[in-house]
Amino acid sequence: MRDVVPRDATRAGGELRLLTPGPSVGASYGRRRVWHIDRIVTHAVLIVACLAVVGPVVLIVINSMKSRESIFGRPFDLPIGKSFDLAGYELVFARAHFPIYFLNSIVVTLGSTVLILAIGAMASHALAEYRFRLNRFLVVYFALGIMISIRLGSVGIVRLMSSLGLTNTIWALLVVYTAAGLPFTIFIMTQFMRQIPTELKQAARIDGANEYQVFWLVLPLVRPVIATIAVFVMIPVWNDLWFPLILAPAENVRTVTLGTQQFIGSFSTNWQAVLASLTLALVPPLIFYALFSRQLLRGLTAGAVK
């Protein structure tokens, strides 16, 4: 007669062993339900944050193509029918020198970004590669520049630029924005430079590469971080109003942000022109982000799985 073996048991080596009972169906369903709730809450928070960021931008764009009455009477309606009006754009191009403002903003933004990345990459490579007495002190010193706003030294900066004869010039803005962006760039890029394997650089030196060639070998390895830093330093420079107002208020060196202010008065404001100029100012950052979005996401997620 065959032995009767329980359904939750098995034979191994002539012995009868009971199987370990697995999780119950109710427990598995409970964990799955909690996971779904967490996912729903996460997506809800992200959707609210996205609406908070994108919503004002959409309102600016749609109201820039509407009449003054529609802006104040029906701000959330689309510019369709009688509400559609491009008088704001016509006034911007007729009254203001927006092509010159755009050119000045592009020169200042791209120039300062290139200087920040070039100087920051070389300084970060030196701090990450070479060990000397003041190494850690310099890293902490640059980190202090992130916590202390450069605007606190506006009076001293104006005096310095006046003594150098750089007021109402593009060079004044380039110098100030480069100095403002270097602490953040050096602090972040140094951490990524230190993650590059030392064996790779030593192998290059054994093959006869000098220190400049080693630097150019390392630079492509931190390309996602460079793109991320470029976006983070470019947006504040493009949107800044303070330093163009105190250092370069002349008509021929005005930036887009400063040029928008001429439509805002103490007693009356032409909101059609203001919204039109703000919409035009949004175009270059959006194009830049669209071109470098992949590199930006790679830089933001770099190190997340280490």
C-alpha cells in the first residue's frame, strides 16, 4: 500500500519534510494595494507640481495673443475669435529694439556659460586629481559661494566695474555671471571628477600623455554633468534683471529681461506688450532645454544607482 503524503510535504533523502507555508493571498493583495496607493499619491504630487510650473507659462502665452479686455475679463479662455489680438507683438517690435536685446542676452548667456564650464572643469579636475595642503579648504571655500548670494556685494561690484571702465558693457555682465556660477559648478563637478577611475588616467600617463591631454580624456566622461550644470547656470543668467539694471542699463547693451521693463510704468502698464515680450523671452530657454534634455536627465540621474 502506498504511503500517504500530505499535500504540503515533500520527500528528500528518505525523509518527510513539510513545506514552508508561503504568504497568504490576503497579505499579497494588501502589499499590492499599498504599492498602488503609493504610486497614485506620487503621480498626483507630480501632476500638481507640473501644473504649478507649466500653468503660469501657458497663461502668459495665451494671454499675449489677446486684447486687453480679454486679458482681464476672460484670462483662461483661448485666443479665439474677437479676443485674438497681436497688438502686443506689434508694439514690441515697433517700439523696442528686441533683436538687439535678444542678441545681447544670447551673447551674455552663452559667453558666461562657456566661461563657467571651461574654468569650472579645469578647477574641478585639479581639485579632484592633485592632493595638496589647501585642497579641502578650497573645496569648502567654493561651497561657501553657493550659500552667500553675490547680490550682497552689489555696491562693491558697481564700484569695481566703474573703476575698470566696464559699466554699460557686455564684459561687466560676463565677469559677474562667471564669478557667480563658478562655486556651484566647481563644487558639483569635483564630486563627479573624483569618481573617474584613477587607473584610466594612469594608463594615459604611461602611454605618454601630458596633464592637458589627461584632462581632455576625462572631460567627455562627465559630459552629462556638464550639460546639467549648463542648464542650471544658463536659466538664472537669462532671467536675471538685477545686474543688467545696475551695470548695463544703456539701450545698446540691454538684455531681454531689462527691455521688458520699459512697458511697466508707475501709473500704467501695457500688459499686452509685457506678456508678448515675456513670451518671446521664453523661446530660447525652451529650445536649449529641448536640445539638451537627454543629457540633462542623464546628469540628474547619474549616481542614483551607485
